[in-house]
Amino acid sequence: MIARSTFASLPFSAPALLCLALASCGDSVATSASDTLDTTTGSTTDSTTDVTPTTPTTADETTTTTGGMTGTASEDTTTTTTGPTTGTSTDTGVSATETTSTSTTDGETTSTSTGDTSTSTSDTSTSDASTSTGETDTDGEPVACLAADFPVTAALCGDDGPPCVTVRDEVVSPDLTFRNDMPAIALRGDCEPVVLYSVAENGFHGFYAERVGPGAWAATPMPSPVATGALEADPDGEAMFAMVDDGAFGSTLWRRFAGQWTQESALAGMNHVRAPQLLRDSVGALHVGHIDSNQLAFHEVFDGAWSKAQVLTQADIHVRLALDADDAARLITWSSAEGTWKLHYAAPPAAAEVITPLGSNLLDRPHTGLALVGAEATPWVLLARRQGNPNFYDIVLAHRTGPAAWAFETLAAENQPGESQCNGAPGGPGESCDYDYRVLYPLALLSSASEVRAIYLAIRRQGTMVSECEFNPFQVCWWETSVDTSSSEVRVAWPGSQPDEHQVAAVDVFTDRATARLDTAGNMHLTFYDLPPGTGPDPLVRYLMIGK
């Protein structure tokens, strides 16, 4: 039997963490009806205003530690495998290096490595410190992603720029397995991506994957349990940092150099950290935005020792962090301190301010994006906000216009004319119902020196349900999926854009959140847990590069 691990139960009566989502193990599923798993409806039942604000929870969440990882990660290869496209994960060997190979969008393929793991580290050198902001080679790839190459000055796709296209579409790990939240991504000095992802079966396991060629990824186990984690690069020093959440409130900081991980430090107390919550500033200090076990949101800085500042109370775990040109931190997170969920913005040490209410006491799409744009580092925010009809959401782009003042625009809206859902219970066995409707999710928000791009996902849920019934002792009927032909589009939007202007950058993506990085040529790198229809409840790990 496979023991699936979830986060340890939170020692307070407010929302616990849920290890279940569209991407199989996140936390965006409501306790009532879930639009991320139920193909019969894209809505949830909204809580009334006198109900305590909630995030999705599961009953009696416990941490399973059997089969946990031991030992230390090494570049020495003991086994090398190519993962199948289905089946349970075999990512359990601590010293093993797994190399996967998939076709890329330009038709290139690479063969699977058979024991030589030198490619996973030999191409990481970035010793040439010369900068080349926005410069690309003959293939259109950026020459360098060193610290001095940022902020990005290259034109971004969409708006008045070139069309957005899928440059790469690759599988990082093909194993279909239970996972937490979303993977983390960072860019090395040569602009190649690295990904940190989790496996939450028979304990918590983490894997660090490097792209070693077109469609080829080499993954090595992390030296400590990983329920979720964040990645950040030191491109000039050829090092990588990981902030690791072990699933039991322990958060440790690790540094990778020359293929080896070393623990640098740990957060004091009981904490949780997610993928987009670790950044390195211009002098090398590391910034972390996170919550603790008491739902207090913090901004912490590590420069050999930790310093911390409390940002909010009764905060959701999805803290988002950005740094301005002077290394000052900006954070956003949901908080229920005022009796209902509201998205807050903080620029420590100033007090946090409200961006917008959610419009519900049920926080089932908590993923947001934060970017600072222009010389004045104007904060821009991407979120999903409830419509007046609480069963549906809008994808909203907001920016700060002054103290506690924000301007909003709706990029896309659910509940379009002509859509249909199988909301009502069937009256008996053998009935059929056709459904056809859209569900929208914010994926990422990225900015160059002067531009901002919002990336969101539009899933068209389409298919047929057939009713089944049982008598126990009365007849109870429900819908089961008979045919599922759902499709999706990853869309790129920008301020002032209309829905029909948004660029379709990729298709057939099935997730509800992603982490992203922008390289010096303006390419957008995304990683996420992908759950294609008909593959079962567990996702694989996927990577996209959207460019021009």
C-alpha cells in the first residue's frame, strides 16, 4: 500500500493545509464542492458572511514518515532510469540520478543517459562575468543570466511586441505521483532552468532537476525531506539555494555548489515555505516570505544570521515576495484578520494595506502573483476574485496608484453565455448530461524593467456525465464522467488588453498554479504539476518556455 503524506496538522483551529488540488496535491480545493477535481461543475458553494473564513482543509491530516529519505545526495550515479509516462514513482534512491528525455516543440529529441551524470554539472559554469543584457546567440537563446543582466530590458512577447509562442514544452519528471502545491524554478548563469519538485508518497521526498539538453532532465534526490520548497540562484557564484519545508513545520536553508548540498541555516520555530518565497538581493542576502504555525506572516532576511519582521496575522500560506532596486521587500498575502478573506500588500516596516476583498469566506483559489514594474517599482498583482455570483471567478490585474489605493482591470471572466454544467443531482440511473464551460486560474506575473505580463490558464471543461445510483437504504445518485474532451490554453495578457487580444502561448496544460522566471532575452520559464484528463489523480512535472 502506498502511504500518501500530507502536511502535519496545524495546531490551531483555523485553516489547516490541504494536500489535494487540481495538480493532485496542492491546497486550492474547497471543503464543500471543488471545481478543481469535479468535472461536473466549475463552481463552489459560497460560505455566508457569518461563517468563519476558511481555506481548504482535510480532516485529521497527519505526516507519514515511513520510507523517508536517508543519507546525502551525491553526483555519483548508482542507478540511471528513464521514468515511464504512467505508474507509481520510483524516485526513492538517495544517490540515484534519474534522466528523462522528452520531445521538444521544435522536434529535437535526446537519448536517455546511461550512467554518465557529468552533463548535469559540467555545463553550469558561468565564470565569464561579462554582461550581455538581452543579447542572444544565433539560436535566439540568451547568452547570460548573471546578476548584472537584470532587470530584463528585452522586449516581451505580446502587446505591441512579437507573438508569444511555445519555445519549449518538456516533461521534467514523467512519474504520476502525489505531490504538494507546485514545483520551484530558478535560472542558472547560463539561463538554463533548474527545478525543485516533491513526491509525497511513503514520506516526503524532494528532487533537484537540471535541464541537460533539449527535452532531457537529470534529477537527483535532495538530502532532506521536501514537502515543498523554494529555489534561488547565485548565478555569479555558480551556486543554488533551496529553502526546504519538510512538511512538519521545519524550514531549512541549503546551498548547492559543485554538485553538493550543504545546510546553511534554518528558520527558528515552526514555519511553512512555498515555491515563490525565496529571493536573493543585490548584496547576496536571502529574503524569505512565509507564515508560521500561528498564521503569522513574516519577512525574514539571511545574511549569515536571520532578521525578521512580522507582516500580517491570520495569513494564508501563499505569501508572495518581490524586491525593488534598493532591495526593499514587498509582499502580498491573503488574511482573514478582518473576519473575511482580503488580499493585503505590505512594504515593511510600514503597516499592511488592503488590496481587495476576495468576495467570499472560502479561499479556494489562493494563488497570486506579484511584480514590481518601472523606475518607481509600482506593485502589480494578479489574482482570482469572486464575481457577484459567488460560483464564478474573474482573473484580475491590479496595480497600486497611491497609499491604500489600487486600480483594477478584469482580464478574463468565467460564466460566459452558452456554457452549461451538470449542477443538479440526477433523478435516476442511466441519465446523461453534457457539460461545456470554462474555468480560469492565475498562473504567474512577470515583469521586465518597463513591462508586465500576466499569465493565466483557461480550461474548457467539456464532456458527458452518466448517472449512477445506489440504495442504502434510499436511492442516492451522482454523476460519473463518461467522456472527457477538455482542452486548455495558457494565455498571456498585459495592462489594458482585451480578452480577444490575449496571446495563446501554450495548449493542453492542466494545473491551477505555476512558478515562473524571466530570462534576459524576455523568455518566460514556467514549471507546474500537470494533470492531463484521463491520467488519474496524480500529476507529472512539466516545464514550458514561452518566448517569441
